[in-house]
Amino acid sequence: MDEDQFKTRLKIAKKKTDKDKKSEEGNKGSSMGSAFKMSTELVSAVAVGTIIGFILDNWFGTKPWLILIFFFIGVIAGIMNVIRSAKKMQK
């Protein structure tokens, strides 16, 4: 192997390692985005469920039962959304 071939192969290897480092940095940001998305899905499902319960309680005059029921429905829906998102991320 002569010196020119060695230099060429060295440049190719350096470019490949730089590319790998950049893709790893991109994955860190992507992971933070996914974590934020999942936490937002959980909180929004609980909030929507609680608001629906509050509105129905005011309408039917059954305070606090529907708030509690829809709060727990929102928690269950939020957890199911997080599990669904996590399964998609694993694929």
C-alpha cells in the first residue's frame, strides 16, 4: 500500500466517524422531543378528561363524581397513548 492510498483511506475513515458523531447528536435531540411529546400527551389527556367531567358535572349537577370519573378516564387514555408512542419508537 502506498502513501496516497493510505491518505485516501484515512480521509474516508475520518469522514465516516464525523458523520456517525453528528447522527448520534441528532438522536439526542430526537429523544428529548419524543419525551416531551409523550409527557404532553399524558398531561393533555388528563386535562381534557377533567374538563369534560367538570362540564358534565355542572350540566347534571352531580359534583364531584363525573370530574373524578373522567379524570381517571383521562389518566388511562394518557397512559395508553404513551405506551402506543413508545411502541412506535421501538420499531
